Amino acid sequence: MVDLAKVKEEQLKLAKKVTLKDSFEKLELIAGVDCAYNQHEAIAAIVVCDYNSLNVKEKVFAILKAKIPYLKGFLAYREGPSISEAYAKLETKPDLVIFDGNGILHPRKIGLASHMGVLLDIASIGIAKQLLVGEVKGNKVYVEKEALGELIVTKEHSKPIYISPGHKISLKSSIEVVKHCIKFPHKLPEPLHLAHRYADEIREKIAKGELKVDVKE
């Protein structure tokens, strides 16, 4: 069982370490991170792209047993270990990472992107497909009168995505980066779209017996 009181306390401590100032002078490499699941195993995929061209530079993945079930607001505890494992495999570290999960748009301001940003000491952005917390006014998402995220529609007739800074980046820059990375006809920013597709490919190969992996506990 997960001790939620203890975990919440840990999240609040981590949230204090989040900074929303841009930590980079220029962006050259940007990565997307997403997880797929093979029963109780979390498959974390990272795809690094050139920021200007969005061409793929490197792809890695890691698979670990997911130690806890999905709990709203605690995604980093489910996916974080496999993401950290995959990140350690990268030969070239990106300047910025986009996560499939919230940044500060979270009840304790420490969603997956913020949590992993602090743990890995990287600039990060969170992209969510559903609103976890807050109220939408115009395009901004407010929590207790503070704008923590922004809603954008990236594809006609599609539901919006919710952008929030994770760590070491401002909300303004987060929105600019995500908009730069949208590539028609995909709804998600390209590095994240590619990571999602790569995670699914790994899962399918395992299911078909084309890829055998020793899954760490």
C-alpha cells in the first residue's frame, strides 16, 4: 500500500524546489517522454529531436515493474523509476524535455513533469489531455487566481491539450516551445508524439515475442 500522507509531504517538499525561470540560453535538443504498459510493466520511451528541424537524434527505452497502481496526482511514483532508467541511457542529454503529464498544473504543483524535472535537474514541460485541477478562463488555467497553465487547440475538431511549465522554464516559454513543436497532422508536440509511438512499438514487439527483455523489479 502507498502511504499517501507521506507521499504528499514529499511532493510538497519537491514543489518548493521548482523554478519557473528559463534555465537555457538556446534550445538545440528537445526530448519527448511517454510510457506504455505491458501488464504491470512500465515501458518508458524517450525520443530526442533537433529543436529546429524536429528530426530524431536518439531513442531509448527502459522497462521496470510499476510498483504502484495509477493514482491521480501521483503519476511520478508509477512512471518515474522507468523514466529515470531510460534517461540514464541517453548518450546526449536534451536541453528540454516534454512529458506526458502535468507540470505545476497539479493540486500540489508537482505533476510528473515538475517532479522529474527536479529529480533529473532538467528543464521540463508538462502536457496533459485532461484537466486535473483549475478553472479555464479564456485560454489560461487558473488555480486560486494564479495562472498555472494554458489550454491550446492544436488540431481541428480535437480536444485541447493543457500546457504547464514543469521546471526551469516559464509558462510563456513553455507555450512558445510547444507551439513550435506542433507538426501537422499530430495533436501532440512532435517529440512527445514520437515518444508515444515508440513506447507503443516496444509494447507490440514484446507482445509478439519479437523483443525479449529482462524486466527489473
